[in-house]
Amino acid sequence: MNKTYDNRHLDIYWLIGILLISIAIGFSLRSIPGYTGIASHDSSMFQYFGRLMNHGYVPYVDMFDHKGPLLFFINALGHVSFHGIEFLWFIETISIFVTLMFTYLSARFFVHSGVAGVAVLFTSVIYVNTLAGGNYSEEYALPLISISLFFLGRFFIKKDFRIYIPFLFGLTGVLVIFLRANMIILWVIGTCAVIGYLIVSKNNEVLWKMILYAALGAILAAVPFFIYCLMTNSLSQMIYQAFKFNVLYVKYTSGVGLNNVLSFFAKLFIDHGWMLIIIGQPWVFFEVWQNREKNSKWYLASVYSYGLLNIISVLLSQREYPHYLLTEIPFLIIIVALLISEIFNLSRNKRLLTFASIILVTVLMAVPSLKLLGQTYTQKNVPFYWTRDTQLVANYIKQNTSSKDTIYVHEKDANIYNIAKRKSNSRFFTLPAVNLDKFPRLKKEFIQGLSKRKPVFIVTWAGFLKQKQYKVGTSQYELQRIIMHKYKNTYNDYFYNVYKLK
């Protein structure tokens, strides 16, 4: 095993290849310079935060959302431009490279460089398709996950007890918490595994050293966020929105049901040719387990525990979002590498038959994924008419307002704000993705904002005012009433109705 890991003369070539793969994946992102379409729903909101932060506005105080502050700082940096080229694409591409590089190095604890490299290349297809245009919180969690997964391998397999291991493990864990707190499964598993290993080994000195330096890393990661929030008087709102409201969001938003989400992700795996790979994993796990040393078994168990519990958390979300699967990418790369390696250990006849079967089934079943891959790179999966109408509405608003005027876009995304370079009249720029009637204080703030700080334009989805099902006193009814009494319809298209203050 050490020979497998230490045989590094080919690693430099594979790392150059991984850099090229990362750049190739980067060309699928909507942040790429020259892209003329619109951002995805979530990405548009994060870019709205970043744009306003660069103009002096404060997250959670001036903009309401339940994601962590690190995501907004990334988008603030991404909004910075040089000669008209924004940095976001470069940040995302670096994030992809770091993810693939450290996952490759983690796979190298078990397999040779060529096997690890092929696993990265194979998994890049599902990586592109789950990125779905990019700029998601899961995307930025990936490099932190892959780095920590590698350091766990250093700890267990290389017996590296130096202080930088727990320090960076604690630091990356807290950074993920400040992205979105529900993505810390690896750190929970890793912490339990390390503590369990050191207790079984009766190595109390190392145990306390690990705890101390992990805590120091965690504190170092958290301090800048708390300092910023204290300086901007946003600490209480950050804690409420990024942590408490994040839990309430899950509670008050219903998913599509466990059966539906299970079918959705099963189809996603099948369409990418992963059926035999996943079915074969119990055999792979036990084969690798039997042939490994004790320390490797601790790491192997941690990797598989992470992969299993992470996919369970994705399913329990009950949401059919491909990008939720992004946090599974490091695990997928490693299990593909292990599968290839174990097939090579078979006898020649069995090896040829197994490879031929897997390749045939994978190629035949992966046709839908290749079609989706082509649509992603050609941007054909971005609805043309939705893009056109969004840009037309945004340009109409930009031409009929000044930079100091505010607008409000109801229950859509933040693309209109960003294209028109305008701000919402309140921190509720599209409404939180929950029913405000469940939150009386937030509902009152929303309605009062429309009355006291009237936006020049209100944009709704087409036909909103014709809806009769809203009860008196609800936030939707109150918005209808405000529009009907204080605004006039000035622009319509297939997707939007635009109303101007009388």
C-alpha cells in the first residue's frame, strides 16, 4: 500500500491532466467570460448578495437569505472585475481543480496513479451535469471536503500526527459551516473515527493534541466572520438566518416525497452509467477490506460511511436538485478507482469479462448523460424564452429608473436585479423560499417595506393578480391589494407582469 502511494513519478503528469480537466469542466459554467445568458435561480441570488456587498450593503441586514456568509463573500470577490472580466469563473475553476486534485491524492492511498486519474476522468461527466451551471454552496464545499478527506488519509494511512492535520481539519470544517451547516457529515464522521482510533490505540497524548489544534483551526476560521458581523451590527441576524432559519426552511418547505426523490437520483445515476458501479460496491468494499492493514481499514470505513450518510442526507432533503449530489463527487471518484483496481486483481479471463461487461453497460446506459453534457456546454438547457423575457424586463426597468430607484421582483430569482443593476426596496428581494404567513414578524416587515419604501416597479409572474385563492390577510393577498391600489400595469410578456408606481 505504501508503495502504491509513494510511487509518485507519474503523479505530476496526472495533476497536469487534472488541471486540464478542471478547465474543461469550467467551460460548462455560466460564469465563464462571454456568457450572454442568465444565471441559474440560486446563483442569481448569491450574485445579488455579492454585488450589493461591493456597494457597501450588509448581508442579513440589507438582504435576507438562509445560506452562510462565506458563500456571499465568495460572490463579492467573484463580482470584482478586471477589464470587464469578473473573477467568479476563475474562483469556480480553481475550486474544481482543488477538489479533483485532493480527491485524486486520496484515491492514491489505495490505487496507482493511472487508476486514480482514470477515475477522475470518468467521474467528470457526472460532475459537470450536477454542477448545472455552477455557483452553488455545495460546489464551494467540495474543495474543503476533498482537502479534509485527504488529511484523514494522511492521519490514518501515513500515521501523520503533525499539528497541521487537525488544525486544517478544524478550519475547513468551520468554513463549511459558514457555507451551509448541513454539509458537515464528513467532519462528524472524521472526528468520531479519529477519536475512536486514538482511544483504541490508547494514545491519549496525540488525542488531546488533535482536539486542541482542531479547536484552534475552528476558532481561526470563525473569528473573521464574527469580527465582520460585529463591525456591521449583523451578528444576531447572521446567526438567525444562516443557522436558525436554515433549520426552519427545511421544516416549513415540503419536498417532493422520499419515493420521488429516490427515483430522481436513481435515474440520474442510471443515466450516467453508474448502475453496475454502485451494485458492485459491497463486493469492492469487502475485497479491499480483507487486503488492507488496520489503519487503512479505519480510513476505508470513514470514506464509505461518509458516502453512505451523505447520500442519505441528500435523499432525506426530498428535493430534486442535481447539485445536491455534488458533495458525493469525492466519494464517487474513490469508489470508481477502487472498483478498477479490484478488477485488475482478478484472473485474466475474469478481468476481461468483467471489464467488457461494465464498459458495455456503462456506455449503453450513459447515452442520456452525454446528451445532457452536450446541452450543458452549448447552453441549450437554459430556456431561451425565459432568458429573453428576463433580459427584456430587466432592460425595460433599467431604462425607466435611475440607479437610486428600488424595485421588487416577486417569487422569481435575482436576475432582473442584477441585469438592471438595481436593488430591492427591502431585504426581501424575492421573498424567502418559505410561506411568510408562518413568520408573522417577517411578514409584517415585508408588507411595511412595500408601503413605507415603495419600489418604483414591482415585477410578478404572469397572472399573479388574477389568482383568487389567497385569503384576506395573507402576504400574497396584501401584495395583490398594494399593486391594485398603488400601481399600474406598464409591461407584460409571457413570463412577467410589470407594474409601475402611480
